[in-house]
Amino acid sequence: MTILDRNPERALLACSGEDADLTLVSGGQSVVSFAFGVDHADDIEEVVSRLKANSVPSTVTRSRIAPATARFSGSACRAATAWSSLSATAAGPPALRT
Amino acid sequence: MEFAVGYGSRTAGITNLKSDGTFRPTDIDHINLLGEADPQEVSDFMKMVLGFKQSLVLTIAGKWAASWLRATKLDHDIAYMQAVRPSDRLHHVAFAVQDGNHYFRLSDRLVETGNRWEFGPGRHMGGKPRDTQGFGTNCFAYAFDPTGNRNEFTSDMNEFEDDESYMAETSPEKFPEIMNGWAYNMPESFMTQES
């Protein structure tokens, strides 16, 4: 993999291209978080709405750098601005409302 | 769990499979999580709240033991099973591999750097016996990285129409056959070492 950027806290790595696929952070084993890619910012709002309807806490953030610790299935965006991202993070165990 | 938009030139749901003759993986493919929660409960959440589709379910004594789900047509984007040790959260992160020759190059690179595969290359046989086109039949090879996390290198993942899924009853004695259809060589670590 290619190291895109590295500092004492984290390293951004890419399988191909110039977008990070994996972020390595200090502190040992396992996974901190992972990300699903969506096509458009509206999809983030839809996800947040569905999480809220099921009482799952979430936060929405904007970042100048790729925030993902692990992304998969070619996650990304069609109408993207390089190195700018919008993401929603769900926290806590799933609380289903059927 | 994060949902992200705005990653340069990439398109959600499209996996890059062009290795250009190199040994490096072409993309992130999927993640296999572990936890204390019931796999059926986690799967219900992923389907009902987030819109994922069920692919393969393996049950033991009628209870869900492992679940594979997809957000695309590909066999699975996420898998979940109960952890052997309650604190473990990760079985593996999977990288995409283009084809068989790509495995040759990766294998040689491991040797050159003093590493070895933990398991594989091989082909999973998670679905119907002797079915190489069904659910859970992608090719694999696993290697640990220096942190102790397991990494899968996967290829040949089948695509399925929207509502297809497959559920099968199994038992621990069948794991070696399920995990590799090509050879009975599953190491014990594959079922016991997590992170």
C-alpha cells in the first residue's frame, strides 16, 4: 500500500489512487471504526434520520481529511471535493424499533 | 460505524480490481466483526435500519452463529459473528485481489518480507456443498500484520439479485470443510485468534 500521509498519531494508506483506504492509529490491535461510502450528502441525512428513528445516537461531522479508519467496497462519492468529507457516526449498541 | 461521502474520485459500492501487475491489494473489500451481541439481532439492525440485505446465515443447533450481509450485489460487505473472547471485536479486514496471479505475487511478496500466510489461498464453501457459485464461496488468503490483526485478501466474490439469501445449519466439526473447499488445512488459530 502507499503511505499518503503520516504523523505520530496516524498514518493514511491507500491501495491505489490518492484517497485513503485505511488509517492506522497507535494503540494496539483491533478496529476503532469503519466506514460505508454513500453517494451524496443527502444519503448521510437519510442515514441519520433512520438512526434517530431507532434511538441510535449519531453525530455528523465535516472534515478536511479522510476520517475513516477502514472503508470498504470502494467507498466514496461521485460529487466529491478532494480531502473534504462529510460523515455521520453511529455510536452505541443497536436499539431496534420494529 | 461511519457513513462517509466525499472521498475524491471513488464511487460508493464500486470496488477497484485493477492490480496493474503489482502485488498490492486493489481496494478495501469488507470487514468481519465480532462481538457479544446475537448475530441475528445485529443483522436485523443492519437490514431494518440501514437497508442491508441478508446473504448467508450459518446456524448451529438452530441458533444464528454467523451472518454475512451486503449493501451491494456482491456476496458480503460486512460479516458478524460472536467473539470467542468477549472483548474481541475484529476477525479480519479484507482487501480486494484481482485474480489468481495476484495471489502468486502476494505470496512471493510475503516470502520476500519474511512472512507467511496463516491460511490459504483457498476457496470458502459456506453455502451449498460443492457449489462454487453460491453464497460464501469467494477465494481467500489470510495473513497477520505486525499488530496481530488478521488481514484477508479476497477475490471472486459472486453477485446476487436483491432478495437472494441462503441459510444453512452447520456444526464446528464441519468448519474445516466450510472454510476451505480446496483442502482440509484450516489452522486452529483461525477460529481462536481474534483482536
